[in-house]
Amino acid sequence: MINPYQQAGYRVRVDWGPSGADAVGAGAAVVAVVDVLSFTTALTVAADLGIEVFPYRWRDASAFEYARRHDALLAVGRSEVDARHPVSLSPATIRSAAGVRRLVLPSPNGSTIAQRLAETGATVVGVSLRNAAAAAAWTAARLADDPDAVVAVVAGGERWRADDSLRPAVEDLWGAGAYADALDRHGFGSLSPEAEVAAAAYQRVAGRFPQVLQDCASGRELTGYGYPQDVAIAAEVGASRVVPVLAGASFRADTAG
């Protein structure tokens, strides 16, 4: 029996979290990871500045050793930022940092999914609202000569603190939809029903950023913790022409041409 969760027969497929990545990522030529608040937004901000980013699953003692091995700065928790540790997952801290060339960016959602997918041999790209159009143009150009190539889009989602289960986050649905919609506009190929839903969700609010991002649950959470600037940066729709591509252990910037 064909795996019904793979969305076979469609060139653009969308699902959620690590398990969804396993389902739709199998056999995909390109896999787009979407974690708008805040991993892939931070990733695009870093890529705009030419910073090489090493995704890492955990923010613990092993992360410090991992950063040391790669001669990179470790991004700490938002509340731990100080003069010695100036960068966190907050895109605002990356944008204001001086002289950073290599960065280890731990994230329980985006980083974890990116590393998981890289192990399958797929080309993994980071997509946010800031670069969805550029990433779609890059993808369409890269796969132009392969009419059977599949693109998987993985919305990272968040985790419920009570039981660590997946919380589908609407900002990641919008980011996945922005990318899927842009691929459709390039005439890339058929969207699965799940991808169509994501594209429709994005189209519904496309003219209302940054307000809707501020008003969604994750936006309110970050604002409540004192990081409204991170939400504002995430809402810079189309501001970046850079595509972070995972090559080996790190994301490096490419452009849509």
C-alpha cells in the first residue's frame, strides 16, 4: 500500500513537524523548512549578513562544545543575552551583532527538522515570510529540467509546554503557504490538497502583515515576553532575496538570481 501521508502524485507537498517531515520529505528533491517565529526568520537575517549558520537540536552543554569545534558563536536563550553572549534566536540580536561570521543556532523545531531532513540526502532550504518568494524562484530554477521533482514543505510548528506535543502554529502555515503559492505562480506543478490549504491561508492574509503576525498566538507570546521587534522582523514579507541552503553541517547563503 502506498503511504497515504506522503501526498504522492503531487509535486508540492506540505505537512507539520518532524513526523510530517518524514512523511512528505521521502524522495523530495528540495525540502523547505518553515519556522517563522523564529528559526527560519533568524536564518534569513543571518544569511543576509553572510553569516554561516550551524543548526543544532539542543541548547545545552553539548552545544557549547559543538560551537567550539566549528569555531562559531553559540546563540543563547533570549533571556541570557549579555555582553559575552550577544546573540540569541532573536533575529534582532543577529541583525545588531558585529563581526559574527559563524553561528550555532539551536532550535527545538526548525533546527531539529533541518538536521533530520539533511540525513535523508535532500537539499534543505530555510524559508520564512521574508524570503518565501526568493526561495520559490530559486527552487523553480533549480528543478526546471526535472518535471518529476518533488518539493516538500515542512511547517515546524511549536510545542505545547504541558506535554511537548505539536502545536500547529498559524505563522508557519502562512510561511509554508507563501512559498507554495509562489511555486504555483512559477508554474512549478500540482499542489497537494494540504499545500492548497496552506496557499489559501496565506492569500487570505497577504495584505495584512505585520498586523496579523502580531495578533496570532505566537506573536502575542513573543510580544508579551518583551520581543515585539522579533515579530516585526518576521513580518518583513519579501524583504530578503537570499536562500539559506544546508550544505553539510551548515546553512550558507545562495540567491534567487
